[in-house]
Amino acid sequence: MWIKNLSKYNFIILYYLMVILFFILLIMAMKYAVSAKGYKINNLTMIHNIKGNTKIEQITVPYYKILKSPDTAIFIAKIKNFNLKNNVYYLYLPQIDGSYLAVYSNGRLIGSYGFSKSRSGNFWYQPFLFQLPSDTNEIKIELSGVYNIGIDIVPTIISENEKSKYIILYFLTGVFLYSGIGIILILSLFTSLLWKNLNENLNNINICYSLSALFAAIWMFDLVPFQTMGSYTTMFIMRKIFVSSSYLSFAFFICATSRELITKNNKIKKMMFWINIIGALALLLTPNFYIFELFIRKISILLFINVLYLSILTIKNNLPIQGLFILFTSLAILYDSLILIFLFNEKIISPYGIVVLFFGIINKIKNRYNNLINKLSLAHKKIMIDPLTGAYTRGFLSEIRITKDDSIVFIDLNNFKEINDNYGHDVGDDILKTLVNVLKTNLRKSDYIIRMGGDEFLLILKGCPVEKAEEIMKISREKFKFSHNIRPDFSYGISPFISDFDKTLINADKLMYEMKRKVKQQNNFDFNLHREKEQ
């Protein structure tokens, strides 16, 4: 036993190491995609207007500023000692924060994102790539922001060979993101459809998981780039909904997990639930973007506390598989917390943690319903199997598809009433079980034995012609006669399938009774002949 347990724990350790390895590989993939080789634009001249006064200053990337009011800044870089004429080159912006972006080469517009009039878009997670003319010697980046402006990662002029880095980063921060939102929304819908199909406790758990998944999907919309949100007011409302949904998602996730694990310490569960609800409400009630952005940074520690609490629950309840998903989410949120606190020049990866966490829910629901299906299958099997003989019951007929290639055999034990009267019902039951066992030894796996009631049985021989069925029945009958010391016997009727099952059954029944009559006549003849010899 201890060897089996050791093997089990070895596998669990291996799985945890694989999760950590996957986490490291994801960080390395992000770093690889961000750190493109080329001409680095570390230093920029920033020009912006503050209350009618133009201000010029030198900045170093990464640059980030929380705004008290919407602002526009111009970032200018002179291209020195770098020849763009020998190849196709691009300006690669791995991460930039704002509501409108325009890139100029020597004063000419070469690309933009958002609408120049409203400037109420929102982007900060996905990369941008702009092809540069060969005569470029000055790059100007016009960047507007409603609540922030930032060039988080060093812009780089890259060649065609390095463009794959942009593609990888776009996939990680774009395609994967949209797929993750879709998966979580489907999970929310799926769990909501299961509410009425379970007991009350599981219904409540599924409601919580469904709401958690819904709010997680809304949260991830904060990472989606929007060219416009209509107006500053709409943008503010939407961002508050997006970010506050993260805490609502965790509140309902904690509620579901605690209910499922039936935790003893309800005070901590309720406290964690209400802290997240209050955090979400506090975000929704912030009066302006500046306070909202500052509050986001202060309250982000709660996300890590959430996954820490879920980790403790998982360890206490010895749920190693669930712990795999929570471990990855914990690592991702811890990593992002360090980025936010220390302003590291890195891409955040918590969206991947959220998707992985909800993959854990999918895995849990799959296992739960596999168990439920297995229980239903077992219950169904018990209903369909005759407990005495092991043959199928009549109800199983509705699940069999009978074709013209099949043969139907109707069987009835001879003199079964006399056996019960003379030898007792225990012997009668033994004879019934013996009959089924003898038939099973001569039938194929594709054939069916059905107890119609009492001592009547029906055989459905799949893809079996009548001649072959006759051969099988003769062998079975002979074996059955020598299977018990009272020499039992049965009569049977074989019919090919006649388009309609009821007609086929009537025909087989008729042929069985003809055989039974002949057997009775033969027995009477043998009995009379025996008496004559004795006299």
C-alpha cells in the first residue's frame, strides 16, 4: 500500500513541477517576445501642453504617468547611426498605455490607433507594429491618455527577421486573450444551464461558479484594446465595471469553493467574500480616474490574498489536482503584484492564471459529471439486469436496434411448474440461472439474453441466419439437459426479423409452442412405450 501511495505522491510532485515549468516557460516566452533585437529607443524628448504652457523634457523609457485629467504628449526620437535603407524596418511597441496613438516618420503619419477627435479609446496590453519608410531619421509618437500615459517597454526599430517576436506577443496577448474570454463565458453559460439538474447544494455551488466565470470574463475585457469607448464618462464607467469584476469573480469563486469543501471556519469564508464585495463596491464608487488608478494599485494585494486563501483551502482538504490550477494562478498574480509594486519593465501574466484557474473548474465539473454519469449508468444497469439470472430485463428491448439480419429465439422451460412443485423454488431458481449460463457459453458478445418473465426468455442473435441459430439452440439444449441431475429441458421457436418486432415475437412464440407440443407428444409416447415394456 505504501508503495502505491509513494507512487501517487511522486506523480503529484511531478505535476507540480510541470506547472512551475510551464509558468517559467510562459515568462521566458514573454521576455523573448518583448526583447527584440534592433535599434533601441531608450531616450525620448517629450513635449506636452500643461494649462496652455508647452513643456519639453527628456525622459527615459520605461515611462508611466497617472493623469489627473486627459492629456496628450508628443515623444520624439532622432535616429542616429542607423541605416534603414538596406532592409524593411518596423517600429515595435511591445506595450504602450493610452487612449489614442499616432506614429509619424519625418513628420508624416505612418499609422495610428483610435480616433483622433474623441480620443476615448483604451489600450495598454497588446503590442503595436508600424512599418517605417527607408528615409526615416525622426520618429514622433503622439500619445493621448484619459487616465494614464505610458511607454512601458523600450520601443525598438526591428528588421523583418525580428517581426516574429511581435507575432508571438500578439498571439499571447491577443488571440489567447480572446479565446480565454470565450472559454470562460461558455463555462459560465454551461454551469448556469446545470442549476436545475442537481440537488440544492450543488445548484448553489454552480450558481456561484457561473457568476464567478461571468465576472472573470468581464474582468478580462479590461485587457482588450478599444479604439473608442464613446466618451470619457462611458470609458470611466466601463473601466470601473471591468476592474471591479475581478473582485466580484473572486468573491463568488471563494463562495463556491468553500461550499463545495464544506469548510468549518465559516467566519473566514464570509470575511473573504465580503472583503472582495466591498473592494468591488469601493472601486465602483471612486469619483474620478486619478483616484481610481491609485486605488487599483493599493487594492491589488487583495488578489494575492485571495489565491493564498484558496491555496490554504486546497492544502487543508488534500485536493492536489485542484491545487495545480490554484498554484499557477498564485504564481501569476504574485508575479504581477511584484511588477506593479516595483514597476518592473515586464508584461503581466495574470490573465493566463485566470484562464488556468477556470480550466480547473472545467476539470472539476467534468469529474463531477463523470461520477454522476457512472452512478446513473450503474443504476440504469441494475434496472436493466435481472437480479436472479443476470439476463437483461424486458425494458432493455427498447435499447436494442433489431435488423433484418438478426434472428429472434423465444424460449420456454418445459414442465417448470412441476419442477417448482416437486423440488422447490430454490431448485427452480437454480435451473433458471443454469439455463442463462449455458446459453451465454454458446452465444457471442453481440447477442442478447432477455428474461421476459417467469421461465420465458428471448434471445436476439445479431447478424445470425436462422440456420445458424438452429445449430446454436440444438447445442445449447443438449448441454442444458445434462447441466442438472433432474435433466431439465426447454422448447424454443426461431424467427427471422419480419419488419415489425411484435410480429416477429408472435411468430417465434408460435413456433416455440409447436415445439413444446411435439416434445409433450414425444414424452407421452416414450412414457406409454415404457409402460408397455414393463407390462
